Amino acid sequence: MRRALIVLAVLVLLSPVSSAADSPGKAFTIADAGVAAGLVPGGTVIRKVRITNPNNQDIKVTRLEATAGRPSPNCPANAVAVDALAAPVLVAKNSHADVPLTARMAASAPNACKNLTFPLTYSGTAIKP
């Protein structure tokens, strides 16, 4: 039996990391940290996402969101929604943190959406803690 899988697009985001001196933004990455399988109309799955901080200072991720892309002509992108990060996450310097995001497929999603791979695009914001 095939299972639905949500694929994560790896992005490098320039996000505002501010200090008292108004330092320029620092980059961090958002990447897949596991497989989310079994998403069907009306169902939910937990999606693990890895936030990597390559900087020499800690960051506090205050916003992390995902937008689903259209996996096929017969399945609309809005069939899947991913909940935003529930609470801020501290990521230590030169380290990473895995966070859960909940993916939901609408109960009204067509059966054609089962067993498809939904491309996800992530965005986020971090500040200096």
C-alpha cells in the first residue's frame, strides 16, 4: 500500500536577527527531519522539521510556516494545510532543533489526493534571544 508523503523543500532564509546594535540578518535553514506518511482526506500527521543555525550566536525562531504546493492536476494545493509553529524555539549557535508541525488534509479533498507527495515551501523568522 502506498502512503502519502509530504516532501520538504530546503530553504535558506534570510531572517531578521537583531541586536541592540541592529546587526544584519542571519541565515538559517529549514529541512526535512523525517517522513510524514498516511495523510488521507480528513486526516492529520505530524511533520518533523529541522531548523539549523549555522551562526556563532543563538537564535530564537519566532515564526515558522509551511505552504503546500499542488502535487498533481487532480489535487489542489489547498487540500493540505500545515499549522504554524506553536511556540518560539531556541536554536543554539552552530546547532539544530527538530520541531513538530501538524499537516492536515481537508475532509473535502478529492480521493485523487491520497498517496501523493505535496511539495512544501517553508518560511520563518528568527531573532537574537
